[in-house]
Amino acid sequence: MLDKSNGLDHSSQGQAASSTQKAASCDPGEHEELQQSESKFRMLFHNAGDAIFLWELKPGVSPVLIEANETAARRLGYLIGDMPGMPLTVISPMSLNEMSDILGKLATEEYSTFESAYRTCDGTYVPIEISAHIFKLGEKTVMLSIARDISARKAESKSLTEAYNREKKLRQDLETEIGKRVDFTRALVHELKTPLTPLIASGEALLEISQGETELRLAGNIYRGAMNLERRINDLLDFARGEMGVLKVRTQPLNISPLLLDLATEVSPQFDRKQQSLELEIDDDIPLVTADEDRLRQVLLNLLNNAAKFTQRGGQITIGATVSGKMLQLSIADTGRGMSPEEQAHIFKPYYRVEDELDQNDGMGIGLTLCKMLVTLQGGDIWFESEKGRGSTFYFTLPLAMKVERDG
Ligand code: ADP
């Protein structure tokens, strides 16, 4: 809208500008052309979406309004005819000192944009963004300012800031809560493990020296019970660490076959007690995987324990391992009680467990959650298939350790 070639826009510079132009023209055709041009710019001036003001600047006093457009009058709540002659202090909440600071800055810049506010006729303050510049109009120093209402933008950024602060506070509260829980769990684990260590050692010693069948059975119960308790305590601590995001795995290339054979031997007494058979169906020459051996053992033990626990006496459990693309897929299948769709929807959620005659208060419902955390941390995936009354198969994958291809 501004034509800087003559230093002034035909319209927004108001009557002063147009009368100068008119006086300069004697030719009737040229005069008509000027009138048309003026009314065109005047129309643009008054219909602009932003409030436009032309101020006369005098040293030491508040700028005085020469002219404002319709939008300015409407926004401020004044009649347009009442506005010329109005000092800037009427519509601006700025003090004279603040104003002269801004004017001083403006005088050294060609164009400047800054945020401020205006005060409407009824005393309401509206946030605005002002684009202003100062120039000479004949003898006068004038300032053209265009004020854009930024209430919506301000409200939006305020609500964004509020939402951000709310979110930040919630996150901090949550972190504090989790931190407290981890500290509590750590203290609890310590308290529980202290008496457990001698219990395990004594149970083991008793097993070695026991002679009679009853003594052996009782010593075995003590030892297994204490070991079971220790495993659950460790699970609880790992789970708390996983929730905090501080559970770590150390993966390296691993040959999984000896580990599976070793585990099968380790859990066989547990399966024997329920006359369950345990089979290994694994591919020959399974390639190396990238895994954390201890954590992998923990996952497999959890799944095998569940399989034994939720399978009836005489049932069958099968460990499988097969290569699938760039992953090794492991499976633990049982012929146990299986799960209803309702159970299936929740089993990876912490503390979820279904009590039944096969699982008498045994477990805290964090085993599978922990398995999922550990498998994910090792770069794999875990899922299952199950049918009520027919059994379940849990699958998980581990990345194969890639061989480095060498030329020649
Ligand atoms: P817990 O440590 O208490 O066993 P898990 O997280 O390991 O908890 O398992 C949660 C629930 O998932 C169990 O209570 C059981 O209802 C179900 N579940 C897990 N494995 C099996 C399975 N092999 N067969 C049937 N149900 C299972």
C-alpha cells in the first residue's frame, strides 16, 4: 500500500497528502485521474484488515493523530471523525518516556516491528503487533503505524505455554513418583535378600547332607522355595528399573544351542515333578544371535516356568528355535490350559494375573511384562498364540549376529 517513491502513500497519508497533490495539478484530465487514484487508495486504506494510524511527531509531547482508518476507529470504539487530534497517550498504555525511547529507535531504522497494546474507548487492553516507520511530510515529521490485533495468537501461545507447563509438571511428578518407587523397591529388595541369602545356602547344604526321603523332600522344598523367592525379588527390582528406563542389557554374539540345552537340564526336575515332558525342536546350526546371555536366560526361564505352571500334570512343553529372515525366532509351546481372549488382552500388563487351581498364589503378574521389556531391549519382539483349553505358544525374536562380508 505504501509507495515509497514519493515518500508517501496516496491514501494513508490523509488529506494533507491529497491536497498537496491536487494543488500541483492544473490539467482537468490529470486532476480526475488523481481523484480516482485517491479514492481507490482511500478505499483500500479504510478497508484494510489492520488498524492504520498517521501521527505527527513533535519533540517532548505525545504524538498527535493526523488520521486513522475505519478499522482503527472500529477497534478502538471511537467515531472516526473524533480521532484526528488525539494524543497517542490516549490509546497507548505506554508512558511518554517509553514512547520517546521507541521513537528514538524508530528514527534510526527504516521500518520496525514490535509488540505493544492499545487501550480501547472502554479501557480494554488489546495486544497488538505494530509495524511503524517515520518520515518527513513537508515540514512535519510523521509516523505511520499499522497495528495488527494479536489477541488470538497471544491466547494460543498462552494456552500452549500453560499446556506445556502442565505437561512438564505432570512429568516431573511422575518421575518423582517412579523415583520414590524405585528407591522403595531397592530398599525392599535389600531387606528381603539379607535373610534370604543364608536361607538359600542352608537349604543347599541341607540337601547335600539329608539322607531320608522325608528330609530330602523338606530340604528340597526349603531350597527351591528360597530360590523361587530370590528370582521374584530380582524380577521386581528389574521391573522397577525397566519402568524407570534404567534397565540395561549387554548384548554380544551368542551361540544359543548350548544355552537351550543347559536350561532344559536345569528346569527338568520341575517338569519331572508334574510328569510333564520337555522337548527341544531346534534347527541344526543355529547362527549366532546378538543377545545378553543372562537376560535371555531370564526370559526363557520365565516362559518355561509359566508353561510348567499353567500346564496340567502329564502335559508337554516344547522349546523351538528357527531362523526367520534376519531374526532367530524362539518359541515355548505348551499343551496347558490356554487363555481366554479376555486374559489374552491383558497378560503383558504389569500385575495382571489370573488365579486358578494350577497357579495358587504363585507369581506377581510381572513376569511377562519383564520378558517384554528384556526382549525389546535386545532388539526383538514378543507375542503369543493361545486357545482356552488347548495350550499356548509364546514366541520371541532376537537379531542374528551378522557376519562381516569380506571381499576375496
Ligand atoms: P506371573 O509372574 O504371575 O506368572 P506373568 O506376567 O508371567 O505373571 O503372567 C501373567 C498371566 O498370564 C498369568 O497369571 C496367567 O494368567 C497368564 N499366562 C502366562 N503364561 C501362560 C501360559 N503359558 N498359559 C496360560 N496362561 C498363561
